[in-house]
Amino acid sequence: MNSFGGKILVIRGGAIGDFILTLPAIAALRREFPQAHLEVLGYPHIVQLAVAAGLVDRARSIDARPLAAFFARNGALAEEMTDYFSEFDLIVSYLYDPDDVFRTNLALCSPAQFIACPHRPDERILLPAAKVYLKPLERVAIFDADPVPRLPITSGKASRNCLRNLLALHPGSGSEAKNWPEAKWAELLEKMVNTTRHDFLLVGGEAEGERLQRLSAALPPSRTRVAQSLPLAELASLLGQCDGFIGHDSGISHLAAAVGLPVLLLWADTAQDIWRPPGDNVLVLQDPSGLSQLPVLDVVQTVERLWDSGDHA
């Protein structure tokens, strides 16, 4: 543990899953430098997770217009941002900056030690993304840190609304190619309604709204709740009250794993070795002919094995 008491900034763009896979690096900085002020610059709707979990002291939006000049050669750097960056002693950046434009501009206004990190793993090297994002921290003597993202977010005011034996299901992702067919989700839910005592929390964003409504319409209202487009910290709190999660290769699946749920993933063809949520509580189902061919029966039997022993109606 280091007694360094300065200011550290982690800069992280990317989607939900990218940020969650960077949480082990943020947590490692927090553990190694407990006296430091730790801040994250990123997309506000995502980086709120680190604030809610107590991993950082503050978050600032990467969308800030004055930041744009830092990505242009010889840009007119806004005083607001040059003053901001000058406050930090260590800056850890996961930005895509192949020509070092951002880094060069940053050096004009900040004396901070700068650690350039990959914004994505090299998929030719089958190393888990979380470990890839941790490795650059060896420059500040952080070795063998826990590579499992963990979000200790309490339930707060979230309510189960009397739902019990709650299973969360996210029938979407950022790409239709990663999704199990909706008709198979509907068949799975029908079978679980008839053969288990589970209640169901259907989770999704704006793009999945119609799918969530169609699937939930076929379920008993007394056993169903739809959580659409919730703030991520609120969704994390709600997921933390569930018994398990079923989803695809998506940021929400990473969120469910990070709050500690047993997770069952219906996986398409992205590289598991890299993108699968880390941890022992994650099980992946695939079909050699492609995700669309994964039989409903295989999923049902896996759900029974994971969550339904002794729980059939």
C-alpha cells in the first residue's frame, strides 16, 4: 500500500462493458493509493457506477466541449481544461490515441506522470480484457491485482415489489448478431412460468423496449417486472436483489456479474477468452452452429441445474 496522497485521473470512454472491465484497474489504484484523490473522466451515465460503488471520489464528463481541442493537432486548448488537467499527479488514459495527439496536448498543460493504456485488447492475444487493462499499472508497481470487476452497490431504495425467487433476463445486446432469437426467449419464459416458481425481471434499454413489452405481455403480471432504461446505478442495485441473471454478450451482463449474480450467458461468436465476464459465477452456453440454433431445452435444463433444484411448482 502506497501513502501517495496526490490526485489521480483515470480517463475511460467506451461502452458499459468496456468500463466495467476497467473497474479492476480503478479498484487497484484505489487500494494502492488509498490517500489519493481518485477521479474518472468518462461518459456520465456509465461512470456513475464507480461513484455509486465508492471506487472513485468524483466523476467528470468526457463529453465536455472544451475537451475537443485536445484531440486536434495544435488545438486551441481551453483554459478550463488545461487548469483541470494540471491538478493531477498521475493520469491513466484508456483513450484511443494512436498518433499521441491527446497525450502531446496533455503534456503542454500537465506535468503528471502519464500511463497510456489500450482502449481495446489485441484480439490476436487471447488474454482477458480486464487483465489487459490492468497490465499498464505495473508502471506504478501494481502487480497481480484482482482481475474480477466488483461493484459493491447496496440496494438502497430499490424495491422488489413483492417479487420472489427473482431471475433477471436481458434479451438484448448492442448487436442483433449477439442475440438469441426473440421467439426462443418467449418459449423459455413460457416454460419457466409453467414449471418453476420464479418471478421475472426483464431488463433492457430504449432499443429493446418493444421486445421487452412483447415478452412481458405473455407473462403473469403478478410475477413480472420490466426495468427499461434505468440509470445504471439503480439497475445495479435492482440486479443485486435477484437470484440470477440470463443474458447475452452485453454490458448489462457484465454489470450483473460485477454485482455478484450467478450469470448464464447465451453466447454468439465473440472471443470468450477476452470478453467473457471474469469470475467463477459465470456460465456460457453456445451452439456450434451459431447462437440462433441453441435449443431452448438446453437453456431450460441449465436453468434447472443452476436455480431450480427443489423449486419446481
